[in-house]
Amino acid sequence: MSKTRVLVVEDDQLVAIDICTRLEALGFYDVAGRATTGNEAIEIAAQLKPDLILMDIVLKGKMDGIEAAGTIRSRYDIPVVYLTAYTDEEFLKRAKITVPFGYILKPFNARELHTTIEMALYRHRADAEREKLISELKEALAQVKTLRGCLPICATCKKIRDDKGYWTRIEQYIMDHTDADFTHGICPDCAKKFMDDKS
């Protein structure tokens, strides 16, 4: 089983080394890379496409961890877990907007780190599956809607006019708009009429 690849974004080198050591000691994770600024985190995320990012909120430079996480989520859909020593309400409000997959207060232990990462990965997979199902349902609904409502049909030849104004045989129209195939036969009423005409 492959290990989860984690990008660690932390501007304090000693803290970053400690986090990386803890991740590798747990045995489930590989440190895919390390970054110390928001811009560096975005660049490394683009190159390495890690499975998850541990992001310190307060970083050196013009961009903090919240802004970097928002950019990464919108571009690459990589789950982000915030690491911070701050519980300031303003940070929390800003962090919530980026839809983080977790929030760990420093200092933390290995169990908290492991549990938060696993829950974040599970939620990310569940969200992706839900989005896929929603997309499939929308597609199915679009196909169903095509065959609902009023279909203009010729009273004589039974051709149907499509939304572009073309007249198509009913069988062809249904095959184009559904997964249905046709087998041809003769109903009892038509069979009787056919037999009466022959005699």
C-alpha cells in the first residue's frame, strides 16, 4: 500500500523538522516536500501534487497560510489541514472560507496529527465521490428531461421534430436521446388488420 504524500508548510525550521519526523515515524506518510512561504507552497503543490498539505497559518512573506491554502484548493483540489498556535477569531473566520479539512492547534501529539490527517483524507475522498455522483445524476436527469414535455409529432408519418427543427423517425429520435434499442414486431391489432387485408 502506498504511503500518503504530505507537503509540510512551516516557516519555523525546527517545527518543520519535528513535524516531518513525526509523520515518517507514524509509518503511513511520506514527506513529499517542505515549504516556508505561501508562494513556495503553491509552487511545490503545483509540481508535486501531494495527497495532503499541512499548512501553518502564520508564514513569513506577503502571503499567509490561509491565502496560500485558498489558492491551492481552487487550483489543485488538494486537502489542506491548518497547523497553528493561534486561536484568534479573525484567523478562524478567514480559515473557514477556504474550507479546510482540519485544524490542529500547536503543540500537538502524533495521535492528533494522524487522526486529523486520516479524517481529512476520508472527507476529501467522500467529497470527490459525492461530486462524481451529483455529476452523474445531473447527466442522467438531462437525458430524462430530453424525453419529457411536449414532443411535436406528425399525425401521419409519426416523425418527431427535434429542437433544431429537423423531422426524425420516432425510433431514431428515441435511440439518439436514450440508451434504448428497438426490436420490431407486429402488435395483435395490426396483425389482425394485416390478415384481414390479405384475405
